[in-house]
Amino acid sequence: HAHLIIHKMDAAPPMKRKMAQYPYMDGYPVECRQAAVGGGRGVFVNTDVPAGTVLFAEEALVYVSDEDVRLAETWHLAVARRILQCEHQADLLAQIQGLHPQQLCDLPSSVLAVALQVHATASKRLANLASPPVSAEEALAVLLKVQMNAFNCGLFVKLLMLNHACF
């Protein structure tokens, strides 16, 4: 389990932006919306809550231990492999569809060019291991979603919305 806990409340003026709808956050005192500073989406508390309050908890969608990582395989590659080889592959792919990049064309051309070059062999290997089969481009998209959104303890759909270093 991973928990989001408030340790300190900062007094910040509420943003006047339309909140995006994320049904998995229903029932929690948080909302997902565009951040005013730094760009991108983020999770914000939408009511006063006492310090120490658990705002939401989530099981990892995909968890890969160090023992699950194969020789000459990175942790991110192991997570992507687990997604693509899982008997529930279609469900997992549907759950991560909204993660960045939703499509490879969402990436700046220079970033995509590097990703295609750096991950050419890995994406072909992932595509060949996938069951049911996927294209090398689809495998690359899964690998990039994992690299850009996973924490080192697992791939979370809700918690990824928290501020984490993407660079």
C-alpha cells in the first residue's frame, strides 16, 4: 500500500480552473487539476484537513521486486514486461492509457528520436514477449509510460499524480 499523508498545510489561494474529472478520486478530499506553477497535472487538497490525515491509499497496479528483474534488464523494463505478459494485459493497458505519453506523437520530436534510438532493441524484445502481441511502437509507449510515471516501488495510477521529479 502507498498512502498520501498531509504533514503540513500551506495556505495557498485556491485556483480558479475547471477541475478535470478523475472518478478514482471520488470520495477523497482531493482533486486533480492543472498546476498553476510548473505545468502539468497535480493532486490538490480541496478542503481543510488535519495534519496526519490519510488522503487516499492505493495498491500498486504493477509491482516488480528486485528478484523479478532479469539479468541485463532494468527495473522499468521489467515493469513494462510484466504489463505486456500479464493475462490481464488489456485491462492494464486500459488503466495506464491516460499516462504520459498517451501516444508517442505526444512527445517532442527530439525526445521521441532519442527514445526510438535508445530503446529500439528493448521495445522489439518487449513486443516479441507480449501476449497477446503488440507492435514495437506500442511496447515503446508502455516502457516510456513506466519510465515517466512509476515510483521505484511500483506503478500507481493515483499516486503518480503527486509531484515527483520527472527530470
